[in-house]
Amino acid sequence: MTEDKNYTSTEHRKGSVKEALGKLTGDPRIEAEGRRQKREARAAEAPGTKPAGSDRR
């Protein structure tokens, strides 16, 4: 459980950096990608949900 939590927290941080970088450089694609990554990380942290891509091996 701790490993999953750390992974999603890391993914959320990476998304935040991408979003900020997109805003800073004026690149809407990178900004949107960061928002998407943060949203997926939050969904993975929610109880009763499955992280995106967790069915892959």
C-alpha cells in the first residue's frame, strides 16, 4: 500500500511540474498533460479506485 501511495504522490508532483512548465513556456499541450497526470494521480489515491494502467504488466 505504501508503495502505491508513494508512486501516486510522485506522479502528482510530476504532473504539477509539467503543468507549471507548460504555463511558463506558454505550451498548452504540456500544461494539459500535467493537469491530466495530476487528475489521474488523485483518482489513484481515492479509496475504491484502481490506478490507471494498473491492469498492465
